[in-house]
Amino acid sequence: MILNVLVLGSVLYIGFQKLTNQTKSPTQKGTSDGIHQPEKNIVEEKFNQIFKNSHKQALKEKNKREIISAAMAFGVSSVGVLWYPPLVLLSVPLVIYASKSYYQMAYELAKHHQARSETLLAITITGCFAFGYFVTASVVALSFNIANRLAMEVTQHSRQTLIDAFERHPEFVWIVIDDTEVSIPFDNLKQGDTVVVHTGEMIPVDGKIIKGMANIDQHILTGEAKPVEKEQDAEVFASTLVLSGTIYVKVEKIGENSTVAKITKILNTTVDYKSTVQLRAETLSQQLVSPALIAGGLALPLIGLNGALAVINAHPKNKMMVVSPIAIMNYINLASQQGILIKDGRSLELLSNVDTVVFDKTGTLTEAQPHVGTIYSAPDYTENDILIYAAAAEYKQNHPLAKAILQEAKHRQLDMPAIDDSEYKMGYGMTVTVAGKTIHVGSARFMEIEHISMSATFQEQHIHSLEAGYSLVMVALDKQVIGAIELLPTIRPEAKQVVSALKQRNNIKKTVILSGDHHIPTQKLAEMLGIDVCFAETLPEDKANMIEDLQQKGHFICYIGDGINDSVAMKKSQVSISLGGASTIAIDTAQIVLMDGGLKHLDSLFDLSDHFNANMNTSFAIILIPGVICLSGAFLMGFGVAQTVVLNSSAIVLSIGNAMIPLLKNRKPS
């Protein structure tokens, strides 16, 4: 007994000496995006090569064998303790096989004069062997392997459920060949085919409607509660559902290029990160290794070997590595149900640190399509006359200004005259002939190029529009300007409510508009929405500089934008959000995408962040508290290693249960 005590004491002393220099060096470094990561070392790299680069299925099979081995060890050792003592020795190789990963890691650490929680686990199991606690050693190995298995299964199931929700498609589809509907396997679809989708069927591809009209449920992509009515020329997306109607869809994107495939690719990598809470837990776990070894050494002469092992086993180890992936996948699932695509799980956690929300203006707070404001007309002409001429010229155009004019004409139920001829000059305007009359519709610059005279009144309106920052479309008849149409930014209907909700949150201290638009409309929009600060006429590179300036003043930034000019500023911000339908580069850059193309889910996103952080902190507490109980119990209540094994196993079960709560609460019936 004395010899055993001396041997274990020597091991603890040597471990403490090796850790002295290690604990003096800093354990974290900052990254450019404000996220702290632990410093990598040679041992970690080696560990990654040994364990983390293996195929997932191979890891599952390996874990399965380790669980079976540990379970057999528990059975054999239990029978040995109760009936035939020599049997307990058979459990030793089984436990070693079940825990060889931890021994491998401990060996790599020892070679580099380091120690981590795996070292403590190896010491605990070895100590149990040395002093005859064979059943306890098998329970330690079994509980850790079962916890790892549970984490793998739950995370994989949660991930697969999420991906399956987006990846759905029928086995066979109907396409049109020579005016006949023919059924073919989904895998045989090609770009350019025309797919027929009837009521109750799923749209199998991304494409454009070339015929028909339908009510479509897009909830899976956008989170929209109400179905959307779509007709000819409207875009539709794979995995959405036709509730009523029949549509003919020209296939534009299929396979890896479809929206759903891109989302699936994002989701496949989303969980591969470490949360700040997990990093904090790992840092604390590492920092507690040395105290655990010291406390175990001090406890040895006071409360014996069993108590010393109990003190060492009180260490929380890496339980957050089990819990964290489960929690993040559950919250990503919840976000997807609201049409929120989270590309980087860290951003969900970082949202709770945001104190400044920065909005781009055009396309973010306002919609891409403007609306008609005041219509100015010359004497002898009415507003409707001006609108009819403008709509006739723009009838076949698809740009936002044309759509706004056509929408207003449709709203007023105006009939379009027949067009004899048309000519479109890129960036300036349209020239058409109607009933022998020549109509010019476009900018003041277009009128100047065409040598069309403009009265002093319309010239003043043009100057005023430039100062106010809105578009003014001129309408001329037979070389004389007869009217002008104001096109004003269309504010998103939900914008004011969203900004108000954000400002009521305790962590949000400032809201900002950062726009390349003119100062006057930007200032008016800020006042209308209740936004604190606005910066106008800002170049893309200046946007990034302003973000950096805010960060240097201590602000934690969430940037929301949709344009190419926003991408650099989004990259600089701690959290970046884009909208579905935004520019490709903005969506690629953003960490989070609001798939419905609007802002209505923004406040819900911040709520999810708060709930996620609260859940992770609760799991953190559940994991730490049993360690405190184990430590005090070892010194005050005679706890041995068996009691600490039970408490630690309970902590893992409870923390995993806590991570599952949000998904269980929001579970919908099949």
C-alpha cells in the first residue's frame, strides 16, 4: 500500500512539474473577427490527424466496438466481484481497448510535456486498475463512450433532418416533349426542359414559370406563413409545394446549382465549429488540469487513494464537446423553420454581443422596386395621360422603374394603347410610336440627347429631384416634355416595427444607416424609422472604414445588407446578415440569410440567439456543479471514485437533456 501511494504520488508530482511552465503561457489569442480560439499546438495537430480526419462511419464503428468492449468489461468485472474474483482481470484488456483513444492522446501530450483532461482520465482508469476498482474503471470507459455515441447520433440525426427538409424531390417528374406530357426519372432532368407541376405536387427544380398560375407554399425556404400566388415569368424554387393550380416550369438550375443544393452544402458544414461557451469550457478545463493534479496529490495522504482518485475525477473534462454540437444543431433547426439560414453557427452566439445594428438602405430597408409618387403634367394633359404614355413605352421592360410605372397604371385600371415601334437606349430611356405619335420616356439626360425641349417648370422639378435624391422620369410627346413621374423608394412595410423591436432590446445601443444614396432621402428615412444615425453618399470602401471606426470605438457590429457594395463592410463586421434574393456576393459573404427576402424575422433571430446562449450557459453550469460536489464530497463526506463517476455521468445526461429541450418544445406533429 505504501509503495502504491509513493508511485502515484510521484506521477502526480512529475505531472505538476511538467505543467508549471505550460500554465504560465497565454492560452488564447484574438482573431480578426472578434472570436477567440485556443492556440493550436503540435499535440492538437497530431490528435486531429489520429482521430478527426477519419471517415465518420469508421468513427461510429470504432465507437460501437469501444462501447461493446466497455460493456463486456463491466459485465465480466461485476461477475468477478460477486462470484469469481479471477474474472475481474479479464476486464483490463477490454477497458484498455475501450479507452485507448484517451491513452493515445495522453501519450502524445506526455511526449510534448503537456497534460489535458485526457491525461486525468487515463490516470483515473489506471488508478482504478492499480487498486482493484475494476468495475469503476469499466463504468468510466463505458459512460464516456456512450456520451460520445449519443452526441454523434443526435447531431447526425438533427443535421440529416434539417437537410432532408430542404433536399426533398420526387422520384419521377412530368416534362413536355412535342406537346405531350411524359414521365421521366428525376435524375434524367436537364437544364432547359419544361416540367409540369400540378396541385399537391412538389416543384423539383429552380426555374421560371412559362405558362400557368399557382398558389405555392414556400415556407421551407422563406418561412412565409401564407402561400404565394405566382404566374408567368415568376421564379420558383425546388422543394416548394404547389397548393393549387398547374404550372409549366422551364428548368434553369438543377443539381448542385439549385438553391436547395447550395443550402444543403452550407448546412453540411455549419456544425463544424466551436462555440464561445465550448471554448470557455475547454479553456477552463485546461486551466483546471494542474489544480486537479495538485489537489489529488494533496488528498492522497489525507483521504487515501480512493479519495485522491475522486478528486482527480471531479475535473469537468471535455463534456461541452459532447453537448455543444447538439445544442447548435437544434437551434439551427428552429431557425430554418422561420426561414432563417444560419451559415456559421458562431454568428448565432455572437448576436447576443451586438450593440450596434448597421443597415444598408436601398434593397434592405427599402425594396428594390420603387413606387410612383407625384405625377406632374403640362396644361391640357392629365396625370392618367402621362401615366398611359409612360406605361405604353415601358410595357415590355422588367427593370424596377418600369415595373413601378406599370403597377401604378394597373392599379388605376388604365388601358394600354397599341405600340407601333420601339427603341430602347440603355441607361437613358425608350422611344415608341403610338398612333403616329412619337413618345420619349426616360431621364432628363435622355431628353437632352434627343434634343427635346423642356419647360422651366420641369427643369425645376428635375433639379429638385436631384437634391432630394429620388428618380424623376420625363415623358415627352412629339419632341416636347408633357409630364414627369416621381419614383420614390418603397420602404419595407415591416422596417419600422423591426427597428423599434431592436431598440427595445437591452443589448442594442445604436442603430445606423450606411448608404451610398443621397443625404436628404437617407436622413428622411432614418427619421421615419427612428434610426439613430445615418451616413449617406458613402462609397463601398468607405463603408468598411466606417465599420472599423465603430469597432475601434468599442461597438460590436451586426451589418445587414444586400448589395455588392455591402460585401466588404459585411466581411469586416462581427456578424453579417443578408436577404434572400440579394446579390450573390452578399449572400456568399453573409453568415446569416433571411430567406424570405425581408426583415420580419430579424427580431426572432436575436431571440433565438438569447435562448441559445442561455441554454449553453445552463449546460455549462450543469457540467461544472457536479465537479464542485465531487470535490467537496471527497474531503468532507468520504466520496470515492465510484460516487464521482455516478455524478459525472448524471451531468452528461442532464446537459444533453437540456440541449434537447428547445427542439422538444417546438416539435411539430408529423
